Amino acid sequence: LRNLRECDHLVDRILHCVAEPFEVAPGHPVTLTASIGVRTVPPDDADPDTLLRQADQAMYAAKQEGRGRAHRFDPDLDRQVVARRDLIARIRAGLSLGEMCLHFQPIVDLATGEVCFAEALVRWRRADRGMLSPGEWIPAIEGTDAMAELGDWVLEEALAHCARWSAHGLCAGVSVNVSGFELRDPAFAERVRTALARHPGSPPSRLRLEVLESAALTDMALVTRTIEECAAIGVHFSLDDFGTGYSSLAYMKRLPVTTIKIDRSFVADMLTDPGDRAIVTGVVELARVFGRQSVAEGVETQEHVDALRELRCDMGQGYGIAPPMPADEFEAWAKARSPGMPARARG
């Protein structure tokens, strides 16, 4: 073969020949399909057994793509698959070794400055790499059982901290992100109920679960049923990153959420971009019409706070109020705020 295009042409001819009907008896034509796995060499110096295994692996990939197809083994993609598998195993080990921790970012009432909730944000403290933010490793486990395992751990830890704050006189609730993978689990509501029962000092009303708009719309009927089951326990839901998916009045009406979070991409430029300000204004008004509370993400400056107050947005979250911080620091920060204290960054 002089190039991969010649390989593809050869495979296509084989598939075409195999698919031509032939008669096993007069008037009884039979049609077959084939699935072909291809492993090209060089430049690799892999041994024959490895090459055959990889070709076999490519053939099963062709079957999964719908049969009657060919799939060429990609060494680079295979390395990515192996690396992802290793990372998932390392994340699971990190959970069992106690390497995960939570930071909390305050969500405050923009009118009074009262701390309403704290969003739980997971961090990974690796001995060999230091503190890792979620964006560096969460994508590797999306859609896997490891995501549900991590979600259960985050929920348990967040409720434990919330109960501890309550015992110390701080009445802030916790907001926990939930993946679409978890929401589609028929046992999700029962898992939440069980976690709450283990932390009686954190009542259901102080737990708010955040779901991405895009995840909520993937399977509307199932997600709605799950949210309703959690609502029956007393747990509230928030629709996160609103405005970045396929937002519509029908979705806002049907989803039984209590809070709409305005995506930071609109809030960040609302002071200089009339279009973004119009979007933020529209979402705040829509939330009010449908009886939902509005939360603005990405509140970076006091000017953002003032503008959102003017629009009568209910709550705000962002570095202009406070950054994410460890649980003990959050508790001290929240207790240091006087009632009615304006929402602004503190040193």
C-alpha cells in the first residue's frame, strides 16, 4: 500500500463484493454483511500477536458502528483509551486514599448580603502533582460508574459539612452539582434520601442539587421524574448554565426546579455588552414570572453586584463576592459577615 486511501478503497471493494446477493437455491437469494478490522504496518514495530489483537479490536469497533463497515485501528486513539482507563483507576484510588476534598463558594442574597448557600466544588490533592481543579480530570470519568461514585462522595461530604455548620450556628445550605449520568439512574432519589438520613443535622431543605441545562434536556421525562422524586423528599433543584443550551419557555415550565442560574458568560460582559445585559435581564424576568429564583454566576466586581441588584436578580456567586475556599475558611468567612452587609469582595 502506498497510502491509507488505497487501503480504504481495497476494504470498500471487499465489503461491496461480500454484500452482493447470491442464490443458495433457485429463487432463494442470500445477502451477507461483513465487519472488517484493519491494522496497518509499518511504522509500528509491534509483534504479530499484538497486531492481530488490534485488528480484532478494530473489527469489534466496526460491528458496534453498525456492521457492514470497516474500522481502522488508530494507535494514537488506543493510547488515549488506555490513558483514560488508567486515569479512571487512579481517580478511584484517590477516592479511597482520601485525596479528594471540597471547596465551597458562597451564594449570597444580593439585596441583603445574607449567605444562602455554598456550592461544593471538588478538588483532587495528588501527592505527585498538587491540587488539581475539576477540569483537569472530571471529563475522564463523565458517563462512567466512577462519576456516580464521586457524586456519592461529594454529596456525603457536603451534607456532613452542612450539618457541622448548622451545629455551629451557621444556617447556610449546600449546593451540589449532579451529572446527567447520575440523574438517569432510577435509584438516584433513593441514594439522596439515604445520604440525608445519615446526616440528620442537614435537613433536605438545605440541600440544592444543580443540573446542567444540557443534561436536563437529554431525557426530559426521566430527569423530570427524578427531580420530582427528590422534591418529594424536600430537596431543591437548580438549573445550571441557563441560556447555553436549548432554552425555551416550555423547558422552564416543565422542569420542576426552584432556581435558575444565569451562565457566567452572559454575566461577565453585561456591563459592556448590551446584548448580554438584555439576556441577563430577560432570564431574571422569566425566572420571576415562573416563580423561580435567579442566581447570577461569574459576579466578578462590585459593579456587577450593583447592576444585578438594579435588575432585581435574587442571588449572586463569583470572585467579586468570594472565591471557593476550604470548609473551615468558608465558615469563618460567613460568620464574619454582619446581617445586611452588602455583597462585595472581602480581604
